[in-house]
Amino acid sequence: MSKGPVSQFIEHHYRHFNAAALIDAAKAYEAHMNAGGKMMITLAGAMSTAELGISLAEMIRQDKVQIISCTGANLEEDVMNLVAHSHYKRVPNYRDLTPKEEWDLLENHYNRVTDTCIPEEEAFRRLQQHLYRQWKEAEAKGARYFPHEFLYKTVLSGDLEQYYEIDPKNSWIVAAAQKNIPIVVPGWEDSTTGNIFASYVIKGELKANTVKSGIEYMTWLADWYRNNSGGKGVGFFQIAGGIAGDFPICVVPMMYQDLEWHDVPFWSYFCQISDSTTSYGSYSGAVPNEKITWGKLDIDTPKFIVESDATIVAPLMFAWILGW
């Protein structure tokens, strides 16, 4: 495949240090896919609010990713941006805000993520009413689903289309829902929609087990991995750290060590984009080789770490893989 201008720029200019790591990792990702491998992408941080969907959605459409692990925040915030984009407020001088100015944002129903404020009414509440209907309908039927499945149902129902404020091709959730690719959402309950669901449980309007749990995600993932890790295997592309990365990567040592399934292959590619330093047990800052000791990666697994801002690096790597 001939490469476009962005890829040509990367190849010509990115020759050393983190720039070289970026292109090495992108080429290895591409080689893994060309050899018939599969890939998991994990999303920590506020990548959806950073509008990673502009490139990630195309990665999904072109089958460059087969499964995603993300925080509950990334799951919901892509859709919030989809339905409330014009109501978002950017604060370029966010580093200079006083506590009083932060309080004023709260009073005006804005929740700040670095330089971007998410509007509560247009984003949270607009999505809430449609999710609630899905939760209620499932409970009435005695059905239970994972958090991402409820969001898929909401998106695919068409109920949200009346609110769309960006081109839906730039929403990675829309792309994922249309292809029905699996998503793992560990710790969903600490997200805004998870909090909203918990509030309904406290009020007695919903039952807690209507939404499937993290343990059920892990057992589901073990089955998925067993069925998809043959041949070239499954690679692991980790954006930042945290639970979105640590939860799914642990499925391999869980099967190997705790279930004693010694035929389970290790992850067959690993790359992490992170600006976290290695210090005091930090998972986000741990170098890839540490994962060998935990039974996650093999000695010969291709391993890369790009120490930089994921909002800059990830779209560039995706551009290379997509041939832009």
C-alpha cells in the first residue's frame, strides 16, 4: 500500500528518540496485522474528549483493531461529544484558573477535562434519558447486558441521531457499534453513566445486576482470547495506563497461572504510549519488560514504548497504519 503525505512526513522526519520509537512501533503494528494477527487497543485518559474518534473510527472500519478495552469515561464521552459538541467550552488558559473560576464552571454546569469543559445538560442528561430507557426495558424482560452493549443499543436505535452535532464517521463508538466489535469496560461504575445507574439502584428504580459486572467481563475476555489467539496471536496497543490496560492484559496470566491452562499464548505485540515516569510501583510508567515477570509478555514479544502525549502520538501512528 502506498503511503500518503502524513506517513511520508513521518518516515522522513521521525528518525531518533521517541520519534523513532513511534515509527518502529507503527511498522511493527502494521506487520502484525499483515501477518494475520489481531489487535486490542486500550484507551485510558480522556482520549474520547480529545476526539481520538476522528482516526480511531477509521481504524475500526478498516479492521485494524478487533477489540477495545476502555474506561467508562472514554465509552460515554465519545457519544457525549457526538450529541453535544457545539455546547462544549474550551478553556485554553486552564492552568491559570483560580478555585473561584473552577467553582463558576461547576455552577454553570460545566465539567472540566484539562482545557475542555463538558456541558452537563446537553451531554450527560441528553444521553441519560435514552440509556435509562434501555436499562428499564432490559430489566422488564429479565435481560442483562454489558455497559457497552447498552450503549450500542442506544446508538443503533437511532434515538440519538436527532442530536448529532459532528459527522458520525468521526465517532469511534458509532463505528464500533456498526461493526459490533467487542469492548471491555473495567470499572465502568466510576464513570458518569455508571454513577447515574448507581443512583437509580439507590432509589430503587433499577436492579444492580441489570448491568453485567467486571468479573463477567474478565470471564468473557478469557473465552474471547482463547478463541482468537491462534496463529499470529493478539497484540496489545496501550494508550496511557490504568485499569483500561491492566485489566485486559491480566487475562493471560490469569489463564496460565490460576487456571493452569499452559497452552495459552502470550500477547504477541506490545506498545504503550505514555508520559508517566517509572516510579514507586506505577503501572502506567512500568517498562514493558516488567510485564515478562508477570506472565503477560514473552521474551521475544515485540515491545515498544513511546514516551509522549498520546493525543499527539496515537493519531500519527493510526495515520501510518491507515496509510494516510
